Amino acid sequence: MRTHKTPRANPRNTTPCYARFATRRPLPRTTRVYQSTPEQPVRDSMAPVAANTAAPPTPPSREPVGGAAWIAATRFVPLSSAEVGAKLLATVRDHVRNGKQPVVIFDLDYTLYDNDPRMVAVLREWAATKDADAFPKVKAALAEVRLEHVRYSAADTVRAAGVSAEETAEVMKVLLPFFLKTFLDNPHTAIDPVIAEVADLTRKLADAGARVVFLTGRVVADQGAGTLTALERDGFTPDDKRYFLFLKPFAKHPDGSKYGDADFKRDVKPQIDKLGPVVGTLDNEPANVMALAAGYPEAMNVFVDTKWSDAKVEPGVGLYRYVPRG
């Protein structure tokens, strides 16, 4: 996880990108940890109370860890995925009954959308290039790469397809530039199918009266049109009424440093706050989950357990866990 850098002040570039137009046109510049514990039974205030001899709970480690270690160290509210969805839906309905306009934030990659088919398509395309001819074993393996081989990173996917660690390290020097250019372009972005359970929850929340904000680290110039194509195809057209889209305005600062997704998601908080109280956030990346939890401590902050990076971040407390396929 890179060292945090405060984004440059730039009114043109930091304006969130709302998208609500034909995908053939250029995109204009428009487009808290929930401290919850299982309910305890109400005690008769006059009943005697036994002395508490149990040792106090051990506080969670604050040492940053990544991937599976972060999941193991994080203290999630003990609810099933179905219960998490039901609780979030009930929260939205309660806000609407009380005359409030609830907002729920969804990430896109590996949250609403499954990136696995895109990974397979890009790696197979590279296997058909002349560059792949210099790596006959890798070329043969990637020509047959399948969904079950897909991991979070391209390198790990190549390894899972049967390529040795040594060959993977060598081929990635050639493959990676092609992968980054192709995987992050508009046509391939539009390949992603929805994750059915998450899409169903998204629609239910919108139907219940929530404003759904799609908050993604996708860069507007590279993936904006492909993102809109997919959202419109799947019934989530950003209309500034039910659905809103925030795209990252640029990938790097003028000094060449990376504009991280977690940084962007923190930066647009003032714009999202104008839409109404945020009652829920859903993201697959631990660093983003923690950034959203810090920004919206009273919301249900949900870790969507699909695929995630190994970037190190402090474990959370009071988060919710949602496993779409488990």
C-alpha cells in the first residue's frame, strides 16, 4: 500500500464525474466503522448481578496486514450475508419512513461486477500476439486460460494457469504493458457481468428509496464509456435520481505520483454527503473499506468478500462481511 499523498488542489480534476448521457459522447466533468454488537437480552434492573470474572476482550491488532490476514484479524459483526442484506434494506426503509433520503455506496470492480471474464479475455488476446511467440509454453497455457484460473492479479492468474514462477516473472515484463492498456480500456470494461446477488441487492435498495452511488477508482478517460455501457445494459443507468456514478478524474498527479482509489473515495465525500445521509458502503478492497468506514462511521460498512489485493491496512472492528457466492 503506497504512502498517502494529499491530492493536488485542482477544481477541474477533482470534480466527481456524474455520468448520465449516451456512451458514444465524451464524458463531461460532472460525472464509519459501524460499532455494532449482537443484541443483548434486556436484564431486570433489580436482579442480582454475578461478579464478572471473565478477562476483558483482547483488542484487535493495529498492525497493518493484507489479504486473508486482514480478514482473519478484522472483527466482523456476526451476521450471515443474507442478514447483512436484510439489515441494510431495513435501514433504508426506516430512513425513508422518517422522511430522510438514504444513500448507499457501491464499488464496481469485484463488488457489483465480476472481473474474471475480462481477465480471461485479455490474457487469451495476448496469447494470440506476436510477443507471445517468444514464450511458447506460456502462449499455449494462456490460450487455454479459464475462469477457474483467475486470481486477483494477472501474474497470479498466469501462475494458476500452469506457468512456473520463473517463467511468469520473465513473461510479465512483456505481458504487463499489454495487460494494463487492454484490461483498463473501454471495450474490455464493458465485458464484465454483474454479480447476481449484489445486483439484486442494489435494485432492492433503490426500489426501497435509496440513492445508490457507484463510487469507483476507474479513470473517466480510460473506462468511463465502458462503465456506462455496462451500467445501462444492466439497468443501472446513472440518472441523478436513483443511481449516481463517480469516476476517478485522473490516474496520476502532475508530479507523477499515483492517485490512489482510497484517496479518491475520501476526496469525494463532500459531494456524496450532499445527496443524503450515507447508511451503507460496500467494497471488496480492504483499504477502501477502511477509508469508507473512517468517512462514514455511522453507516453499515460492508466488506464484499470476492477477490481483493494484498495491500496492507489496519484490521477493522464492527465491519460487516458479505460473501456473494458463499
